[in-house]
Amino acid sequence: MIHFIAELSIESQIFYSVLLFSWTVYVWEAYLAHRQRKTYRDTTLVPEELGKIMDSETFEKSRLYQLDKSTFGFWSGLYSETEGTLILLLGGIPFLWRLSGYVIGRFGLGSEYEITQSLAFLLLATLFSAVTGLPWSIYNNFIIEEKHGFNQQTLGFFFKDALKKFAVTQCILLPVTSLLLYIIKIGGDYFFIYAWLFTLIVSLVLVTIYADYIAPLFDKFTPLPDGELRENIEGMARSISFPLTKVYVVEGSKRSSHSNAYFYGFFKNKRIVLFDTLLEDHSPLNKGAADEGVEMQTAAGDGSETETTETKLRPKNKRQGCSNQEVLAVLGHELGHWKLGHTVKNIIISQVNSFFCFFLFAVLMDRKELFTAFGFSDTQPTLIGLMIIFQFIFSPYNEVLSFSLTVLSRRFEFQADAFAKDLGKATDLYSALIKLNKDNLGFPVADWLYSMWHYSHPPLLERLRALKDKKED
């Protein structure tokens, strides 16, 4: 194959090298997934060291859940790789560019309106991606997640949510892209600096407004009620000088019984968000109706539905979520990321990488052979150049970067656990990790190579061992 590529023109060499690397990565990922599926299939008994942590029933449930997810991932990954290959081989990208030109031509606009054509191209491309990905998303939610007791959505809620996400994405993506393309066109020799600064500002603004203005379009956020938990959270924040301003509970149970927590905000305006499924005392899945397997029915006789009729509450485990002390331990871990500077370090890494990529784009954007390789012999649209260089040419670099960030993330997770231990939360974090693993049906046994390549968080047993050492101390 490599000898065949060497005899081709430079344009064909670029094209087939991209395809070869893409399939090489896919085969590597498929091999790793195969190793992990073998672990799921072969590990049918609870390992001795897990005997006091996980009962056999939960272990079997998590094994079957992860096995189903892995099988689904294999087929969806194969489809995605095949689809991408066919798009390249059949000239899907130049076809879509010509189609977008035809669309704006219907409004009397010609090829000189490149930015307008680029927006039409983006709209058509994201619409195509949404439509082709819809069956996989439906299968994942209503077959796999439903089978294992996580899905909380009705089909109507799912489609309404998908349409809303698509609309919000376009409202952000199209204006930002148009401004970025305009900056690149008028920026002169140093456009890459201005483009990088623009994307930095946009990312900071989006992080700032996401939980206040974007996330509430999809989920209900309510302040955590006054009480012991809120007082303890505020006290812990004060003890480490975390500038907490608000604590929210998000109604994550509308979609799934998976749980989560996060914080956001810059400078002296930090907020903490807790999923209701994380809180044992707040999770709707622990309430009587859910415990009895009662699905919410239409509240009014005229056929109208309340907000909760769009979701289904049914029991997943006898109890879900963590106690107040365990929630504090989880937050101690999350606040450790802030106190130890992990958040700032990740932002710096991201922005250095962004600047580097824009600089290389500036070096490569005028190389006609890159455009010709992907079917653009007569024109060199800026958006297409961004796609070719960032998505295809940089793919080897992106793989190396992704693996490096995974390794760094695991290091950060251990450090955040250690920070929570120093707050005196070792015992509670130990039990919280076990509960969260059970609630989310995480499988605690992993193939070492798969874990090394994919796990941004250390395997459960490794985290528990580190915490156990502290407990014994």
C-alpha cells in the first residue's frame, strides 16, 4: 500500500495517506475495543479483591451493560469510518460545496459571497450529520440505555430535545464561523493571531454563559435548598477560598439516571451544579412513585402534559445517589481540580494548541495541492481549508495530543483525590466512588492497554487503593 502511494501524484499521495491513517487509527481502536470486550465476556465472577466492594448481581449488570455498549460502539464506529471514507472517495465535500453555491444562487448570490456559501455549507453538513446519526442515537437511548434502566426520555421528548439542540447549535455556530472567516480574510499576514484571539474570547464567553443561558434551555436549574448540605458546601468552599456564589441542582433525571457534578465561572463568580441523580435526598428516582414503578401520566384532562410527563421514572436500584457527606467528598475532589490549578492548566494547554494549529494553518493554507487532493482544483475556500488542515492533515498530531491529555487527566484525577483526602474526605470519597460506579453500572475490570489509551479517569480499583492507604493511615 505504501509503495502504491509513493508512485502517485502529490495530490493523490495526500488523499490516500489521509485515508490510510484514518483506517489505521480505526483498526487500532477496534483492536483495543476487542481486547476490552474480551475482558467483559471472560470476567464473569467478581474478582476476590472486589468481593467487599461489589455484589455479584451488580457486577453482572455492569458487565452486560458495558458489553452491549462496546458492541454498539463497534458497529457505530464501523459505520462512521465507512461513511467518512465514502464521502471522501465519492467527492462528497466538493459536491456539498457546489450544492451550497446553488442554494445561495437561488437568492441571487454568486461565488463572490464565499462566507455566505460557507454558512450554507455548514448548515447542510450539520444537517446531514444529524440525520445520519439519528438512528444510532435512537438505538443507543431507546434500546441500550432503556434495556439497562438508564433512559428517562419518551420518544417525543427526545425529538423535541434534538431539534432544540440543532437550532441552538446553529445559532452559535453560524455567527461565530462567519466572524472567524471574516477575520482570516482581512487579517493580513498575522491573521492567525487575530483568529486565535477571537476563538479564545468566544470560548471564554461560552464557558461563562453556558450554565446561565444555554443549559437552562434544556434542563431546569433550581437553587439548592437551604439546609445542612448547602451550609456544608459553602463552608468547605470558604475553607479553601473558593469564591462560590451559587449552588444549583439540575434536573438531569429528565434524560437519564446517570449522575454528575461540575463547577463553572471565572474569577470571583463560581457556581456549583449538582445533578439531582447525584443527591440521595433529591433524586426523583428514589421517591415513592419511582420505587413502585409508576410512570407519570397526563396531568390534565384536556390532553395537555406537565413538564414531567415527558420523562419516565422507574426504579433502577433500591437507592440512587450519595449521602450528604459523600456529596461533599465528591465536591472536595472537584474543588481540588480548581485549587491545584488543573482547570487553568487545561485552558492554557488548549489555547497553546489552538495558537499552534492556527499558525500551521497560516503556513499551509495557500498550498494548492491540499485543496486539489480533496476535489477543489479551481477554488480554495477558507472554510474548506480549515476543514482539510484541522481535520485531515493534523489527524496524526491530534491522536498524539489526545493520548497525552488522557495521561495528564489521569494524573490530575489522582491529585484531586489526594486533595479530597487532605480535607478529611477519604472514607466518604471511597464509598461515594463505589456508589457512583454502581449507579452508573461502571465495570471495574479493564484491559490494561485499553485503559491506558482511553481512560481519562484512573480505573476504580486504583483510586480505591490510593484512598484505602489514606484511610488506614
